[in-house]
Amino acid sequence: MSEDASAKKDEINFNASKNEQGNPFLNMLFNIFLPILILNKGTQVFGAVNALILALAFPLGFGAVDWWNRKKTNFFSLLGLINIALTGGFALSGLTGFWFAVKEAAFPALIGIFVLASAYTSKPFIQSLFLNPQIINVNLLKNRVDAAHRQKDFYNLLKASTILLSLSFVLSALLNFLLASRIFQPLDPQLEESLKSGMLNEQIAEMTKWSFLVILLPSMAVLILVFAYLIRGLRKITGLTLEEIIPK
């Protein structure tokens, strides 16, 4: 890679972080939590196929609205569609047990790969997650980085933080597989479809319940540590205090 190309890669577009992937909490709500809740609880009310269609409508609709507003693909919605399609598709196909454990591990693994790959681009994922005016004083940060000519150090910090963040999804994938292997048990093919559907829904609900404790809490702990690492690096590069970096 030439010096000019390398320098261009190390330049961070601070404005991109304002509108990169939207609000991360709304993304999680509409692309993951609500669709999974509908699959878990809505099958008995709407039927398996209708519940799947309704669950898919959330990430599809959210992604469409987001694209209309930003003219960019929302990767959270894309991953949400894949996750819901696999979950509902497995249920409709009669796949149980081991295959659901694989699916539960594959989803965070896919996110982890996406996050890791972004670390080697000009827009590491950590920039989209944390580097926005709702969390960080972006303008002040940009001015200090430019004044100190520390753009390369700043980029390397974002890259390292993004790589560390990807490890949280590796942890999530491992915990997902171990937990799902215990919860998703093979169902007797001789059972009536209504009984199998009910038992599978119970297993999905059990997985959702325990995943918050066994998976979400460790992943959130890693996320907090990564954020602390990022803030510590920003303070060293810019000389700013914590109160200056994170506005009240």
C-alpha cells in the first residue's frame, strides 16, 4: 500500500459517525428483540407462518425506513432478517436440537466477523457505535486530534477497540452454542405437529430467557471494558478530561 493510500485510510471521517447506522438501541429493539419476541410468543396466536412473516416485517420495515432516510443499507436490519429467517425457517422445516444450537452460535459469529472486518477499513465499527454526538463531544475531539496531528494514533485506537469488540461476539457465539446445546433437544418425529411446535416454542422461549443472563451480561461487561479502553486512549491522545470527552 502506498503512503498516500495508507494516509487516506488513517483519516477518520468524523461526520460519518453521526449517521452511520442510526441509534444502536433502536436497531437492537426493532431488528432483534421484537422479532424474537414475536417468534416466541406469537406462533400460538397467529400461527407459525404468520408469526414468521410478522417477525420478518420488523427488520425489513426498519431497514427500509432507514434506507429511505439515509440512502444506506442498515446492516443491523440485514443481520436481523437473516437471524429471524433462519430461526423461523428451521422451525417450519422441522429442524431441532443441534441445528438450533448451530444457528444460535452462527448469528453472533456473523456479527463478530462483520465487526472484525470493519477494523481494517477506514470506518471501524466502534466509530459507528460510540463516536457520535449523543455520546462523545465529536467536534472538540476532532479539533484536538487535528491540532496534535495524531490522526494515525486515533485510527489505530479505533482499530484496536473494534478488534476487542469483535471478541465479545466470539464470546457470545461460544456461550450461545453451549447454552443452546443444553436447551434445544431433539423432538420425537412421531409427535403431532402442534405438539412439536409447542415444545419448540418452549425451547426458544427458554433460550431467550437464559440468554439474557448467561450471554447478554458477559457481553455487556466486555462492551463496557472496550468503551473504557477507548475513552482511556482518547484521553491519552487528546489530553482531554473525561468530562470534556463525554458531555453531560
